[in-house]
Amino acid sequence: MQAANPTAARTSERASAPPAIEASALGFNYGERAALSDVTFSIARGEIFGFLGPNGGGKTTLFKLLSTLVPIQMGRAVMLGYDLADDTIAVRRKLGVVFQHPSLDGKLTVAENLSHHGHLYGMRGRKLREDSAAALSRLGLGSRSGDLVETLSGGLQRRVELAKSLLHKPELLLLDEPSTGLDPAARREFSNYLGHLRDRDGVTVVLTTHYLEEAERCDRIAILDGGRLVAMAPPGELKAQVGGDVVVIRAAAPEALQHKLLQQLRLKSQLVDGTLRIERPRGHELIREVVEAFGPEIDSVSFGKPTLEDVFVHLTGHQFFAAPAAGEEA
């Protein structure tokens, strides 16, 4: 008789469980400025879920709401079965949080940082020492427990932050821009650790990010822009919404060229920050046609498969890092 697959069993159990987070019509204002407007989403247990958006898109405000740092002003959110408006103490016991800015004491050792954090959760004595050692070992930090935090690299410090947040064995891990300050290799390594947590321990991971490559590694992402949620799906599905290749044309007079493309070639284009963008299958064939017709008016032309940045432009009409500041957070 074939033994049951524990991984498959855990996956099935998570799929049938209530959502880790369910939010409806969340809104938040700083004075008269809306930082979040009518944000609705659901996050499954055992999922790595990312909120992607440019600075000022609403990510930090949403993180503050989910981590119970600020009270809910509008809408409703239920996390791990608890209402965030009323049961914040119960929610905090089940949360692990990694903030964007370091929360470690550089003058203490790695082990001392974990020890003080454990005390906040009522952990003491031998159990605390054993759990601290286990958390550090899982993250490859067992040999660094006696090192002062200030002597560690940025990547290692981020791992200590993660070990600290996992010390009390939370069901859900919240991370605000967790890769800020890390080089690309360290970001990939950090993402791999999150994958291990999901697969091995069933931890639900929710993160905010403005790094497109970090969002690519999430199971699903929600795109925020100006405080509104404009799309939510797995990264591959979002990119599939863009119609084929993305052709980008740069010209000295882009508006005039846009008019000519429509009149002479029946080509609809999107004018974004001074460049023309066309979504079309077999983009390389289109390039030849456009260059033959308007070569002297074109400075450069390129094409490629859709990226998450292309998805963002497709949905919002502006570049990812040139988003309007209407919803910018305080």
C-alpha cells in the first residue's frame, strides 16, 4: 500500500481551510488624502502573496493596517479567523512581522536579539534557548549566534530579522519591503527561504515590494496604484493579459508619430512618458513594417515578452516608477 504524500496532504488541507486574510472595501485617509480606497482581496493559507506597487502606491499603509499598527478606518478585514478591528491582541500572537527598517539592536549579539524578542511573547529559559537555536540553524545562522549584529552583512541581518519573527512559530508572516538594501543575489536567497517556510511549515507569507523580480516569485500578486487595487492574479496570468510582444518606439515627436501609425498602418499605440508602446503578437515583424514606413522619424525601437512592468503600464497608463503621487503616503 502506497504511503500518503505529506506535502500533498498539507496542500489539500490548506486549500479547504478558510482564507488566512479576507479584506473587504478597506480604506484609509491621512487627513483629506486617501492612501487606500476600496481595497478588497483574499489570501489563502500557505500562500506567498505579494502586494506590488511603486512608492506611494498604498503598500505601507496596507501593511500598517494588517500588522495592527494603525486601526481600520473603513471596511473590514479578518485575519486567521479574527476581526482586525476588535481582536488585535489575538491576531498579534499569531503574527510574525518583518519591518522595512531594521528592528535589531546592533550592539547585541544575534542570540541576545532573539532572547529579548522571545521575552515579549512570554518565552523563557531552556525552551527559549532551544527554539532560538533551532530558528537560527534553519536559516544558516547557527555559527553566528554569538556575533554582534552590527558585524553582519545586510543579507545576514535580514535573516536574523526573519529568525526573530519566526521564533514564536507564527501562522502568518508579514514582511514590509523585506529586500530593501539587499543585492540581487541576497534577494533571491531571501525569497528561497520564504519558499521553504511555505512548503515545509505551511506558513502564509504576505509581503509588500516594489521589486518586480521579487513579485515574480510570489504565488499571487495584487498590484496597487494610487491607493487602489488594479489587478490580482498569479504573475504568469497577469503577463498573459498583455497582448503578445511589447514594442517600444522612441521618437523626437511621439504624438505626431502616434497619429501617423494610426492613420497609415491602422496601429493603435499607447503614449507613456514620451514613448509609444504597442502590444502585438510577433513584434519583430511589426518592427520591420514600422521602420520601413517611418525610419527617419524613429530614434529607436525594441520589443520583448511582457514583464510585470508592462502589465503595470497596460493597466495604469504610466510607468511603474513614475506613478502619480495622489495616493502617496505620509
